Amino acid sequence: MHPLNLVSLALLSIFMTGAGIMHFVNPDFYMKIMPDYLPWHLELVYLSGVCEILLGLALWIPRLRRIAAWGIIALLIAVFPANIYAYQHQELLPAPPWLHVLRLPLQLLFIAWAYWHTRPDTKVS
């Protein structure tokens, strides 16, 4: 694996695993941005945390890497409504308005990042 791919893989894995752990360390943060129309808020926070941890770790298993990257993409799409909800209800997470706006396209960047790891290993020039 090219060193750039390895660094990207490590950072994505650390980010996903760390984010997943935070679902258990501070579930109230995630509960605040759960859209009202979804049931079982706490259970969904924990479920998404487990998925983030498992997918982040699965990136290190070559046979599972591509499916894990696709799983991360699916998860990022699935949790996007929470980011929209947080934007619509900025009082839930006190932060500057620009930060709430930034979260939305940042999600697309993470999807592109995960997509990079769906490709078969190729040499990066």
C-alpha cells in the first residue's frame, strides 16, 4: 500500500473509531441532534456508535476494507438528517452559525474520503 493510502486509511479509521467511542462517552451530545421523527433516540445513538467503531476497525482488514468503506458511506448518509436537524435547530448545539453550515459540506468530504478507500489498492503517483 502506498504511504499516502496508509496515512489516509489510518486517519479515517481513527476518526471513525473515535467518533464511535464518543457515542458512548457523551451520548447526550448526539441525543440533542436526533430528529424528532426518529424513534428510539438513545438506541440509535448507540447503534451508530457501534457501527462507526466496527467500520473504522474493519478498514484495517484487507478483505473487509472496501465493504467497510462502503459501510462508512452508507452510515454518513444515514446520519446526515441529524446534521440537517442540528443546522435547523442551532440552539441545540451552541456554536457560531458558520460552524453549523460547515458541517453539511464537510459530510460530503468525509463521504469522498471513504469512497477513496472503496477502490482496489492502486499506486498513487
